[in-house]
Amino acid sequence: MNENNINIEVVVARYNEDLSWTLEEPFNKFKYTVYNKGPNDNFEKTNVIKTIPLVNVGKNDHTYLHHIIENYNNLSDITIFFPGSINIDYKKEKAKRILYKIIESNYQNAYFFGDKHKSVKVNFKNFKLDNWQTTDKKNLNLNGETQLKLCRLRPYKVWYTYFFGNIVAKWSTLWGVFSIDKRDIIQHPIQRYQLLILTVNDHSNPEAGHYIERSWGAIFYPLIHTLKQQE
């Protein structure tokens, strides 16, 4: 466990997942703050230190931005962001890689695993999404909606330009699975996150969330203190 005075917090965005994965290696070496957007609290709590109810809007992206805004002045040195649906294999493998790297660093470093592009803005410039359905079976049982609330600024290039201008961010990550050094968050004013959350705070299935998902490397640009690795 961490004995080096580096404060680490794992934030989980939960809807209807059982979170049994928090008992598995290496997840069981960490403690969890769970933001619960579901209609129940039937989940594994052995390693959960705090449960916070939230209105079910904006998917994981809203949850992460909410956490940053509400804790902006007392963020942990390293924050790890996970969706409750880590049990999906490809998400779990990515999450494990992040946690093992943090452990190997003696709990000193945050890691951002993703894809490196010449430009995130250019790579996703034409991306837009009209419909989307959750990939987690437990969540799908409670909420099978597919219609997205379309973003006012679309496609992605238009949205990106509005929030980030001509910044040439090069790193992206998918599935809401990443860790971040506090210094890379607070290098930007809280208003940055307050503006972004307005795009995902009034619907349970907003298209803008998919834009934010692809933009964490731009949101925290430049990633100076968080170590970046190609997936």
C-alpha cells in the first residue's frame, strides 16, 4: 500500500454494476470513492470509503467533471478514474495496466494510457454519433435507451474548436479509464471544467459525452506530470 505520503483516490462512476472487481488483484490494493447514479446501492463496498449519490445525467464524463469541480481545491495527488463497468475485459485489462504501473512506481506516478495522434482534433474531426447503447449488460437491464441528445456543436472538430481553439493535443484515451496527476488538472482554472460539464448535465445519454471521452488529453493539455504511454 502507499506509504509515501502520495494521496491516491480512485473515483468510480457507477450506475448498476456490482463492483465485485474491486476485490480482485490489483484492484483490492486501493480504496474507492463511488459516485452512484443508479436507483440502488446493491454493490460491493468492502474497499469503498465513500458513496456519493448523483443524478443520472452525462454518463462517466459528467461524473469525472463533477468530482474535479467539487474537489478542485483539495484534489488527491493522483486521481484514478474508472467506470463501474470495469468487468468488461478490454476495460479491465487497461485498468490493471494503470494500477500495476502505479504500484511499480511505488505509488508516485499517474499514467495516461492511450493513443498518440498528430492531432486529436484532426483525427476525430468528423466524428459524430446519433445513437448509442451501453455495453454493460447490468446497466442495459435498467436503461436500454439508444437515442442520444445531439450536441449543439457537431461534428467533433466544431466542438473541439469551441473549447480548445487551435491547441494541438496529441493524446486521447477511450472508455473513461485513466489516471491523472493533480498538477495537470489544476494548471487550468476551475471554469474550464464548469463550462465542459454544461454540455453533459441535462440528459442521461448526451452525444457530448462521447466528445469529452475522446478529449481528456486535450482537457488536461499539456500532460506534463502524468506519464503517457501508447496502448
